[in-house]
Amino acid sequence: MRERVGWIVGLALMGIVSGLIISKYEDAISALILLAVYMPVVAAAGGNTGSQAATLVVRALATNAITLNDWAKVLWKEFRISLLIAGVLASVIVGRVVLFSGDVPLPEGMNIYSIGLAIGLAISVQVIISTTLGGLLPLVARGFRLDPAVLVSPVLASVVDITGMLIYFFTVTRLLGL
């Protein structure tokens, strides 16, 4: 019970950190409201792909299909899978932005294609990092003699939320000059 309360408090604090990151980029959101629409998409993509990778590795650890010594094999496999998923999701999101957001007013000198590409790149980086981290985190937990099934979900969710917002805003503000 005490462990769960600690994790819940930790998750609440991570939510506060995510809020602080978003507030840091308030000017960028104000300049281009369209960025706010795609924030949850990037966060969800990272969370979903990271959780899927973590679940598969936790299962493989539980069935003794892999050991701690297989970390490089897991890293390589999850990285390759993340590249494929990132490419598909980036293509879908760029298409979504271009096809369904073309009538949104844009700041001077900006076009919908560059916005789509910036968001697509952000989602790609987020998916690659989240999937790779999701694959390795259960191994790290096991290495510290912690239960990966208990530890991975809250830690991964917190890390992915924070990194997702940082990656998203850093990428789009740099690429779009906001």
C-alpha cells in the first residue's frame, strides 16, 4: 500500500513538471494554436509504444526467454521496431496536419507543410526514445532486483510524459523558429 501511495505522489509531481514545461512554451502555443492540438498525440504515441515494448520485455523476463545479458539484443530489436513505428506514425501525422489543418490561420512566413514535418519529426523522436526506453527499463529494474512488472509502468509513464513534452516543444519551436 505504501509503495502505491509513493508512486501516486510521484506521478502527480511528474504531472506538475509536465505542466511547467508546457507553460515555458506558452508563447509558442499562443503564436501557433495548432501546436496544442497535437500535444496529446505525441504524448500518447510515446506512452503507447513504450508501454508495449515494456510489456513484451517483462513477459520475456517472466518466461525466461531473455536475461539481463540480452540487453544489447533487446536494445537493437526495440530500436529497429521503433524506427518502423516512427516512420509510419510520422507519415500519418504529417498527412493529418496537411489534409485537415490547412485552413488554420498561420503566422507570417509559415506553411502547413513545415508544421506537419516538424510535428512528424517530434513524434518520431518521441516514439524512438519511448520504445527503446520501454524495452530497457524492465532490464534495469531486474538488474536492481526490483519487480519490473510493478516498477516499469509508473516510471515509464512519468518519463515519457516529461520527455514527450520536451521533445515536442523543443523540436517544433526550433524547426519553426518560434
